[in-house]
Amino acid sequence: MVAIGFCALVALAYGLLRDDWVGGALAGLTVAISLVPEEFPLVLAVFFAIGAWRLATHNVLTRRSSVIETLGGATVLCVDKTGTLTENRMAIARLWTREGDVAVADGADLAPSARTALRIAALASAARPVDPMDKAVRAMSLAVLVDEPPLSGAPEQVWPLRPELLAVVQVWRTAGEERIAAAKGAPEAIFRLCRLDSAEAARLHDVIEGYATQGLRVLGVASARHDGPLDAEPRTVPFEFVGLVGFIDPLRADVPDALEEARRAGIDVIMITGDHPATALAIARTAGLDVSAGALLGAEVAAMPIEELRARLKTVRVFARIVPEQKLRIVEALKADGEIVAMTGDGVNDAPALQAAHIGVAMGKRGTDVAREAADLVLLDDSFASIVGGVRLGRRIFANLRRALIYITAIHVPIAGLALLPILLGLPPILFPMHVVLLELIIDPTCSLVFESEPSEAEAMRQPPRPATEPLFGPAHLGIAASQGMGVLVGVLGLYWWSLTMGGVPEPMARGAALVALIVANLVLALADAAVPGRLLTARRPTYWFIVGVVALVLALVLGVPAVGSIFKIAMPDAGLLGLAVGIGVVAGGVWRSWTVLRSVAGR
């Protein structure tokens, strides 16, 4: 609307003051073209498209491009332990039965009770396992129990994992009508199935704590024999406790470094797991997370008021025995505290938390379709380091996008001013529509491709996240852009005025010199705005120099071929004026960069 208003105003002023309505229409059109920053949507589209491609090379698939900007501002990363911080490659490390504790070693013989516990665990595991613990149990049972005939076929009855019973029960038919029910799950659930008294449960909890402090995930195993099918719920069947199975899931090798990078970047990392709190704390301690505040249990998260949870979230970094519903509560508490939250998840029930988080991150390898649909990003390798790499790239994209918007705004100031001011000063027009179109053909690839390809600042991941209220392009950035643009405007307009009034230069040559100065200032300004601190001269920018080469050829054609120059209503300036135009363009385009460098040196 501003551009249209100025277009009408300039056309009217030109027609009334000079009695040239055709020229007024051209002048108004030139001002309108110069004022409309059509590069803004172009830059946003290109940056997000290439940013999504760059994230994909870091094993992060982008489902919603708008989250790329948000990613760089993340203040809290809520991550699952299994498969994200650990390798999700389970192996049985220990077996406990009433006859003793067995450390499992390759090729070692197991005691009869340990073999029984392993067999029952195998009977409670899926025949075609997907879960890593089921895979570990099946693999070990096939390797160790080679002399025992496996039960063929499929289980007769299956009770899957449920919130009210965190265990899997599978019923197999043996010879005759006898059935064997095998149960495997959270130790507390197995204790309830076996109706253990408090003294025995307490003794077993000591064993579990010992396993957990070694970073092992612990499952209980129980069995029951029954004549005929189980018509009732498993909780009504008298199970016999068989033993405990300890699984080791190694920490990913790149996690400690990625956590340290996140810490330097001012990003809090919260580990969320369904495991025993001692196991969670052991893994967190190994990874390098702060465990001084201990672990908060899922039941506590569900019970405490939101205000208290917000307060605890300022210090607690480990959450154990968490169910998906409690993930959502954690996200809501963090958001209420003003945090920008990234949340990982893989299950169907994780969808609400993924949807509620500012950045929902689904697991690509083990995630469900529902989780992927609800998420903004999908980790193709389920790795925590990929999330941190995505944050690093998000910060780079945000910084480069801001620089591009500053450049676009800055270069439109002299274009608009040079289209309007000569009319008000009574000078011949400098710019015609074909000049503005030529400038736009330079600006468009420069602001989209050159700025996008700029590397990250060296300190990008050593600074805290930007405030959530900080705009991408606010008044401060507008002021910088206006200052840069005014420098170019003063330089080019001064050259044009001097050439016509004091230099005695013909109008086409003066216009040609002004156009050269404006184009050179444009290219220098782009180089200065795009460069990250300390890399103005050292960075390699093949795209930028390719654009410079093409512009030089086009400018040589326009200035050197009279037939082409007449279309643009310009002529080749003499050597002195041409050198002056280039010099003014370099100074006008780079003066702001020189000033900022001097200020930074003075500040040091």
C-alpha cells in the first residue's frame, strides 16, 4: 500500500511539475518497483527449503519448514534415554535367581536356575522380536539353550503391556492340556503377580538397586503352570518368581561431546525414561548430565501442582518411570515457564507431547507412524547428536536470514531514494524501470543463495539461545539497514549531482556513473552484510564471485555496446569518472562494515 501510494504521488508530482505525464507514469512505476521488497518471501522460501535439505544431511528430516527458525532458539531439549542417548542395542549382562547372581560372559555355562530364568524370559518375548530387549533375550536363548527343544508355533494367549500391568504375559501349551504362562516386565509388576511379601520384595529391591547403579535395565521374570487355557486375567493366576534379568545398553559414543556442546550453547538437556531411577541416574552421570538434584519419578510429576513442577524443572534434569501422559505435563510446565521446548518421542501415546512442544522430534528408526505425523522433525538415526547438530544449523539459518533481510532492506533505501529524490531536486531521473529490474536480478540470487551459504559464526554455539520475544527483524535491524542504505544513497546521489552540476558531464554518462556506483555498492554491501565476523576476506564464496562475474559481464555489455546502452539511456563514463564511481561504490557499500570493525577493535 505504501508503494502504491508513493507511485501515485510521484506520478502526480512529476506530471504537475514537469508537465510530462508519460515520464511521470514511468517515474511512479520505478518508485513502486523499488519500494516493494518482493525478496522477503523469496528469501524465506529458499532459506527454509535449503535449510531442510541441510538438516536432512544431518539425519534430521523436516516435516514443517517453519520449525527450522524455531530450532535455533530452543532452550530445553527433552530426550528419551533409550535409543537417543544410548545405542538401543541391548545385551543381557546379569541374571539373578535365588541361587545367586550370574555375570553373563560369552561362552560361559549358566547354572540351571539361570538357564530356567533365561528360558522363561524367552517364552515371554515375541517370536519375531522388534523390541531390543526381546531381541537380546531371543539371541542369548538360542545361543545358550541349544540343547533344549524350543516350543514351536505361537503362544496360545498373549496379554500385552498395559498401564495397569507393566508386564507381558504369554501362555504356551505343552504336552497334553498343561499350559505354561511366562511373564516378563517391570520388577514391581512381577512382584505383584507373584504376591511376594514385603520382606522378600525389599530384599529384591536391593538387588535391583545394585543392578541399576551399574546402568542396567532390570526386568523381572515369573512363570505359572495351569491345566487348560487361562480364562481369567493373569493377576488372578498364582505366578512363581523366577529371577531378574539385567540388560546393558551402551551410551552412544558421541553423546558426551554433544551434551557439552549443548551446555556451552546455554541449552538445558532433560533426560526422560521409563527406567528405574537408579538406572537413569547412572546413565545420566556417565553421559555428563547434572544429577545433583536426583531423579523425579513419573508419579511425582503427575501428583504435584504445575507451579511446583515448574520450580523443580529448574534443577531436575533426570525423570524416571515416566509414561507418555506425564511427558505432556512436563512440556506444559516448561512452556509455562517461557522455555522453547524440543521433545522427542516414538510411541503412539507420545503424540500429544510432540504436538504440544514447540519442536516435536520423532524417532525415525523405532518411531510409530502416529508419532511421525505429530512431530515437526524426524531423526533418521535416532541420535541425540543429530538434535544438537540441528540446533547448530537452526542458529546458522536464523543468523543468515536476519543478515539477508537487513541487506534487502538496506539496498532498497538507495533504490527508492534515487528513484524519488532527483524528481524533487529538479534533476533528470537516475533510474528507470529497466534499471530497477537489472538491480533486482542482482539482488535476488545474492540475498537468497549467497547469504544462505554463509557458515556459522565461530561463537554460534557458545552463546545462550536468543530470547523467545526477540523478533527476526525488529526496529534495531531496521535502523541498521536504514543507516547502510542512507550511506549508499548519499554517495551515489552526490556523485550524480556533482557530475551534472559541477563536472559538466552529459546526462547519459552521469547516469552511467551513478548506475556503476550503485551496482558496486550493492555488491560490496552484500559481501559486508553476509560475512560473519572475522571472515570478510578469508571465506570462500564461489556463488558470490560467480554473481560478481556475471554482473561485470552484463555491465560491460551495457556500457560498452552503444545500442544496448541506449536502451538503458546510459553511456560509458570516461576513465576518471568511472574510477570515481567504483571508488564511491566501494566506500559507500563498505562504510558500515568498516565502522563496526573499528568499534569491535576499540571495544577490545
